[in-house]
Amino acid sequence: MSQRLTAQAWAPYVLVAPFVILFLVFGLFPIGFSFVLMFQSWDPVQGVSSMKYVGLENLSFALEDPLVWVSLQNTLWLAVASGLPQHLVAIPLAYLINERLGPWRNAAMGVYFLPYITSTVAIAIMFGSLFSTDYGAVNAMLQSMAQWPVLSTLLPAGNVDWMGQPGTIKPVVALVVFWRYVGFNTILYVAAMQSIPRDLYEAARLDGASGWRVFWHITLPQLKPMMYFGVTLSVIGGLQLFEEPFILTGGKGGIEYAGMTTAMYMYRTAFEFGDFGLASAISWLLFAVILVLTLVTNRAFRVKGG
Amino acid sequence: MTQQASENKATLGPVGWLFLVLGGLAMLAPFYAMFVFSTHERSDIFRVPPPLWFGEHFLDNIAILMNRIPFWINLGWSLYVGVISTALTLLFCSMAGFAFAAYEFRLKKPLFGLVMATMLIPSFLGMIPSFMIMDLLAWIDQPRALYLPAAAPAMGIFLMRQYIESAIPRELLEAARMDGCSELGIYGRIVVPLLGPAFGTLGLITFIASWNNFIGPLIVMRSVEMYTFPLALRSVQSPVDTQWGALMAGSVVAVLPLLVIFIFSSRRLIAGLTAGAVKS
């Protein structure tokens, strides 16, 4: 019996061991080491042996690097421009799908969720072609719409160089990110709506409330915890944005670095310019920004909820 | 939901329908364009108006792609990494999930807290040292650099723990113990055979994530012969003289397996991918 007990005592540790080992080697150690790297500098050619302590040099260098600030601005712009519309569209969309769609619900959820599970590379290539300058489908569509009387004054006369001018790179990237994640958020809200007690709706209906008022006074307040969760995910994910702008701008960030996010700049600093110390400092800067904005989100939701 | 409740439900008005249908079209149209463009020559893709129906040049486009990249090798690596990554993830996550669901042990709470905490750590923080570790271990250009580090994801452990707690009665484990089954025997012979549905969900999620993975191979794969498919596809992209037909055909190859998986298991995937959110 006592042997049984010891077996039961050590078995869970054996079972958890793979997770713990992988976490220590590929999770905790790299993060700790990244913190150390932030204060080091070395010649990439000579390797790690030439590493020496440089104090806050990397950090102050990063803070004085104008491209760090450009990339942070781009990141924030993209996070807001792609994140906010996601939630503004996802909530009413989820309401329509969940409350009104009946037998079509699963099909609709599937359609809206599809972009989320597809390859970023394929998506970015596809949108790259749709938004290409000379004969891309978007320009072709705008051109044919410009033939119509009223629209001709509103639409651009020539082809728009979407990915070739600073003013349009970010909106295109934001659109792609929005398109990719709006369905994911919709599904989150559908799931949250399904857990709203039905009798709340019944009571509202008995009181004669309907449609819009039910949505506004019952559904929306009940969604608050999921909104907090979803917005937090968007903040954390949006600030780490890398793949979509990386592929859409050919890895360089586009003209005037208009599409270069901080994660992209960190990648380039490390793997193109070979400065791992500076790149580590940039990554901790970005981490600080994410941390602060996550706390701000938390605070915003707490204040609104009272 | 009761019968009455669903009968009482308001139906979708015209504005609602318009919103849903236009939105749905916006979700599907880029895929449709991708499939149509993949069957046309480059010069036809950029005709005005662009082609709206399928052409006959899909295989020609694939042939162009094969001239640019070692197509089958790249596809093979994607499949190889995906399969091994899935197998390891199922093994490690079910082990840890079982430990957290069925045992009481002293470090249970802190360890589970650790699992949850790893979900909050942004992956880019460890990116540079991870690369240095891979370099040190001589894992650059090695597939294990892709499937091993991420083989015990917190989300998978969480999913497994939830499933084991709800689907496997503790009495069953006790009974096995009474019959003299060892602890690891209980895991292997009692628990694992009952995990089918959870394995299905987590397996699909893991395979899809591995198949789509871009940053991982971008950092550790240096030679074109070791590229996974998405990375190889990206390398065909160039600012001048872009072979759009070939790129579209490659994108179709990258997306098609996902579409097939999704058509047959969208409900399970959606439930799995949002499980963490719904429970919390």
C-alpha cells in the first residue's frame, strides 16, 4: 500500500516533466537571457565570446532611434485601426448570427471564422495581388465604379498605388488584419451570448421590449466580461503584429517605413543588422508598452463597469 | 433552448440579412479570387476586368512554382513537421493534463499557475535567445527546432485537463489501481484510449498552427531545401516581375488542406479554439 502511495506521489511529476523541461529550456531561459542581452554588446562576427556589459547603452540607443518611435507609432495606429472595428462589427454580427439566424447559424459561423485558420502567407499574397497598383482587382473595381455619375467625383481618378505610398500602406494592412480576426471575435461573442440566461430575454419580452432595445439593455451589458477578454486579446495580439505587414511589405516595412511594426523592427535589428543586444532592448520596450496598455484596458473596463 | 423560445425568436430583417450576406461575401471573396487567379496566366490575372471564372493554367502555374522552389521538398517538410508536432503535442499535453486533472500533489497549484502564465508571455520576448540556443545546439536548419520547443502548449494542457475532468470518472482510475495497474499503465491503457475526441480537436488545432507557422521557420530555417511551404512561397515573392499566377497557385496549395479540414470539422475547431475564452 505504501508503495502505491509513493507511486501516486511521483507519477504526476513524471507526467508534467515534459512541459516543465520544455518550459525551462525554451520558455523561461530565453526570456531571462533576453533580459541579460539587453545590457550586453558584442561583435556578431566574433560571436558570443566577445560579449561585454554595456549597461543601459542599448536601451538609451533604442530610445534615441527615430525608427523605434516610428515603428511604435505604426504599431499603435495599426492596433487601433484594425482592433476597434473588429469589436464594433463583431458584436452586432454575433447578435444577428446567434439570435436571428436559426438553422444557418453554424454555416455563418464557419464562413466568418475561415480567415482565422488560414495561412498568413497565403492571405498576405492574395491581398497583395488584390491591392497591386496597375491592374489589381481593387483598382479595377474602383475604376469601373468611377464610371458611374455620382461616384466619379468621390473616387480617385487614376490607379492607387496602395502598397507604394505611405498614406495607404497602413490602411491596407489594417484591413487585412481586420478581415482575418473579425470572425474570431464574432465567435467569442456568440459563445458569450449563448451563456446569457434565456429568462432575461423572456422577462424583457414580457415587458414589451423588442429588437434594438433588447440588444442594447440586455445583451450588451451581459457581454462586458467577454468584451474585456476580447479587447485584451486584441491589444496584446495587435501590438505584436508581425506577419501580415512583414509579408505585405516584403519584409522591409514599405516606403518611409509606413508599414513597419515594432516587432518587425526588432526582427530586422537582430537578423539583418546583427545587433542582438539592441534588438533585445527593443523587445523589452515593446513588452513594457504592451504591459501598460493591457493595464489601461483593464482599468477602462473596471471604471465603466463601476 | 426550449421550443417556445425559438418560436418566439424574431427573424432577420432585410437590413440584417444584407449585413450578414455582404459580410459573408467579403470573407469568402478573397478565397474565391485566389482560386480563380491560380488557374490563370499572369497576364490574364491583371486584365480589366479581372477574370471571374476558372481558367486552365493551374498546372502551368504550379510548374512555374516548381522551377523557383523545391516544391515537393518544402511541402514534405511542412507535412513532416506538422505530423511530428501534432504527435508530440498530444502526448505531452495529455500527460500534463492528466496529472492536473486526476492527481493531488504538492506543486499542483504553482505548476498549473505556470501553465496559465505561459499563455500571457508574448512570444517575441524570447525570440532572439531562442535563436541563439538553436544556434548553440546546432539546430539551425533542423526540423526539431520547429516541433520541439512548442510541443507542450498551455492551451493544449488546459484543453486536456478540462476534458479528462469531465469525461473520465475517478472511480474508473481507482478501480484500475485496485486491479494492480501501475500509474503510467493507467495513463496509457485507461486514459489515452478515452481521449479520442480531445485528441481530435487538439490534433487539428496543432496541425493547422504548425502548417501555418511562419515566424518559426523564418528564424531557424536558412536553406531553401529546409524551408516549410509558407516560407518557400514567401521567397518567391519579389518586388519586380512577381509571378502572380504561380504565387496564387502556391497559396491554393497552402490553403486547400485547411479548407478540407475545416469543412469537415469546423464546429469542433471553433469549440476548441474558443474553449479557453468561454470557460474563463
